[in-house]
Amino acid sequence: MGKIAKEKIKTWFITGASSGVGHKLAEELLSRGYNVIAVSRRVPDICHENVLCLSVDVTKPETIKEAIQKGIDRFGRIDVLSNNAGISANIIAEEETLEHMKEVMETNFFGTFNTINALLPHFRENNNGTIISNTSQSGLSPRAYGSAYCSSKYAIEGLTSVCWVETQNFCRVMAFELGWFEGTGIINQDFCKQSFYKEYEILRPAHKHFYYSFKNDLNIAVKYIIDQVEKEKLPRRLILGKDAFIRVKSEIASLKRDLYASKRRALKCAKFDKEFPKKALKKIVRVVFKREINI
């Protein structure tokens, strides 16, 4: 697969750039000669002639728009948006509070929505743009203690997928689903608020099933993400980390079982017009979803 022209991905707008994935991405991009607008609530500590570090609260659209304008003033335009801003949350659904759920959704999901919403007009006007969103393996595979976090990541996965469908005329879109990586801050945080109820005692944080037999390397993952964006064609999803591969594969297998078990009843719900050719239906599916399907 050929590489995309570097000018089409020259300047990156990276959220959550003060730590973790966002910080590593910014550093690797700068080493490759890209321009970086690095934003987070705390001004990222990155020193380089090609970086613009700004304090931005992604829950406040006006601060995002100000940062975008400053980035355009500095570098001429923005080519890539990398959504990484987020907070971890690890509480059993029964013990979650509405206030905390809203706080997590506000930062993780609405923060991502705000940045995408603010940059899409710029990408459309330039007829060029790339959006990559860190949806995490938790955006495809649920875990215990993940009511708020997984909900927010599933929502980002949905939003990113919608953008993938809607913006194909002017923008490339990819979700990247990471497993557990040292340096992201999740493992170092107070990972789990142990449940008060004995019925949940058997549950353990998902990463503990994997983390002591191997460790994923964040430096390698970040290089793979950028390598992928440098290619002309993006996959819809990029799954990175051994645990992510295992968990997502298991979730896909479960989905397939349910899909095929539902097939007969799903099709019997519909009454087809016998005069409507099957080829026409397949064409509709192909146009809408950009893929072949057996019906």
C-alpha cells in the first residue's frame, strides 16, 4: 500500500497531550518532522520548534475553537485530529452515580465530539483531513467495573464509525483500540473501587488476567499508529496490544454466534416485495455501507 503525501498529514492536533498516548504521539511525530498542536487541560511539557502547546478543556467548545485558530495561525492549517483526552473510571454499575457517569461522559465522549465537530468544517473546506480516535479495547469489549468508562468508549466508537460513513468525500477516519499499556496512567491510578456487595466479589479488573504474563509496549503501539496514518488508505479500526486482540476476538465470536442464531427470525420479520430484485437490494447495501454482503 502506498504512502500518503506528507503535506496532507503535516500538522496534527492532539488532545490529551500532557501524558500517556497523546504525549507519546506528539513526541514521535515531532521526531518525524511533523507539526504538532499539543493540547490538554495542563499545558503539555514538550519543547520543540514545531510544537504549539496549549491549555484546552475539551468539555468547553470555545477553548477548542480558540486553540484551532491559534494552530491555523501558526502552521497554516490542520490536517489530522488525534482524540486522546479522557479519564478512567472503575465502579460497578449498581454503585455508579449519575453525577460521576455524566462527568466521565462529558470528558471522554463529549470532549471527543466537541473536537470533531469543531474541526470538520476546516477539513471539509480544505477537502482534506484525518480523524483518529482512541476508543480503547473497552469501546468494543466490555469489562467489569467499566459502566462509565466502557459506556463512554462505546459512544466514541459509534461516533467515529458515523464519521467514517459520513465524511468519506473529504476525510479519512480510523478508530484505534488499545489494550493495557504502561505509561497510559490507567494502571497507576486507583484502578478499582471494590464493590460493597458480596455478589460482586468474584469480579476482578480485566487487565489482571493478562498483565502479569506479558506487557504491551506503548512506544511500539504509537509507532504503528503513525505508520498507519502515513499510508494512503486507513483501516476502519486498528487494534493494538495482545490483550486487546484476545478480548476483541472473543467479542466478535460472541457477536457472530448471536447474529447467526438470529438470522432466521431476523429475515422472517421482513416481507419483501417479490418484484424487487435481490441485486438492487445488494446495491443499496453496498452504496450505504461500502461493502459487499450476502443476503
